[in-house]
Amino acid sequence: MGNKNTTTEVNSYTLEPVSPKTFLALIVSWTLLGLVSAGLNILVCAMVYFNKKLRTMTNYLVVSLSLSDLLVSIVFVPVYIIDHYAKTIIGGYFVAFILLSTVFNLCGVTYERYIALTRPFRYRTIMSCQKVSTIIAISWITPLLLSLLPLAWNTDVRSTIHKVYLAIVLVSCIFIPCTTMVCVYMRLLRVVHRFVLRNKKRTSKGNATGHRAGNDEKAARVFAVVLGMFLLCWLPLIYINICLIFDQNHLVTNELIFISFYTLVLNSVLDPVICAFYKRDFREMMRKWFKLKCFSQEESGQHGKLDSDMALRKVSTRSRNVAEETDIGLKTTTFV
């Protein structure tokens, strides 16, 4: 996964030439997806930054995952487009770094969910701020070192050591972690589902245990969906790297290259959407924000209506006072 071992390498010597009009259309669509991805991921990060209620250990890991998705839109998309024309030397390193950082961040989120659901009473002790900071640091430093490791042999993609490196990274840093995370989430969902069923009566009686368990189950489902989307979206790129390891470049086509890029950028769009619309705390915060905005608009409209009503009331009150004074004056004159 070094300089030319990803889509940029395939684009260099196995793809047929692409017409300028076709590639221009691809650039426009990739740019639009990148802008959407950047906006959504910045929104997730901003929500956690500006709302103290969202500053939880789980959401710190979510922000770290959003940052890796943000790199796809603001770094990888421009680098890939430039690489098509200028053949930069950093495109492959970015692909490797982003892929590995996403996997490591997902591992961090999975570990946090595992502790929260299997050891709830020790959660605050185990998942301290220092522990979460260490997980986030490892999730970024380790991918950086692994992605730059091919520089030791000048990133010779045809050398045996590079193919061994690719095989080791794919197995130890992608296949094994992803398989482990799938098994962990399957187990967590079963455990939490049984716990929720067992505590439904407590929830109906007002006990918070069953309600909290239901929230934990929903959070586990959210991150399980994120993991599933990651596996689907990165599968084409992983397949391309497997073909390169075994010198099966003829199995890689133009369509597969472009599909892998679309799915990669699409994954960076789906992650914040899933977190914002399916993770309860984000959803509630967005609902409150929109309610406050709508309420302020309605309040300003009602304030204008109240001003006009008050004016009418004052006019009617003054006219009544004048009428009463006139009647009293007439009565007094008649009496005299």
C-alpha cells in the first residue's frame, strides 16, 4: 500500500486511456461527493465541540472516525485528481493511511462499545479520558508508520518484500480486525437484546435500567451498521490490492477502479449520516437545534402579531374611556 500499490498504481499501467470528457464528468461527481462528505463530517465534529452533552468517550472516538472520513474528502479526492495528470508520489500513501486509520478507529469504537455493554459498572474506570486519548493516538500513529514503511525499500511494488508487506498488512490489519469486529458486534447484539427483553418490565415501571439497556443496544446497532458500510465500501479497493499481490492485474478493469473510488468517498458520506440520524444523542441534539430555530422564527412572528394586537387593544381601550367620559358628562348635565 505504498506509492503505487493502490488505485493510482492501477491507473498508471493497467487502465486503458480515459477520454477527457469522461474524466471531467468523474471529477465533477467526485468533487460534489467530497464537498458533501466534508460538510457532514465537519458538522459532526462541530456538534461535539459546541455541545457539552455530546462530549462523551464514545463521541470522542466518533470524532476521530469522522476526521479519517474528512481526510478522504479534503485530501484524498484532490490528490487522486491531481495524480491523474501529474503522477504525484503521495497518492498511494494516502490511500493506505486512510484505510488503516479507518480500521483502527473502528476497532477503537468497537472496544469502547464492548466495555460499555459487558462491563458497565467498571466503564468509567476502564474508559478514562487518558485511555481514550491513548486509543485515538494509536489509531493515528500506527497507520501512519505502516503506510510509510514501504519507503524502507523505495516502494518497489514489484519486489518480493513489498508483496509480503501487502499480504501481512491486509491479513493482520484488515481481515483479522474486521472479522473480529463482526464477531464482537454479533455477540454484543445478542447479549444486549436478551438483557433488554429481561428488563422490559423495569422500563415500564419507570426503572432506568431497561431504558439504558435499550439505548446501548441502539448504539451497538449504529456502529455495527457503520462497520458493515465500511466493509462494503472498501471491498473493491481491497480486492484490487489482492489482485496486485498475486500479479493478476488483468482482473482489474476501468469500471472497478472508478467503482472503488466512488464507494470509498461514499463511505465517508455514510458514516456521519448514520451517526447523525441513527445515534440517539446526535439525533436529539439536532432535533433540539431545529426546534429552537423554528421556535425563534415563530416567536419573532408572534411578537409582531402581539405588537399589532396590543396597538388595537390600546385604541379600543382609549375609545371606551372617551365614550364612558362622554356618557358621564351627559348624565351629570341632565341631573343638574
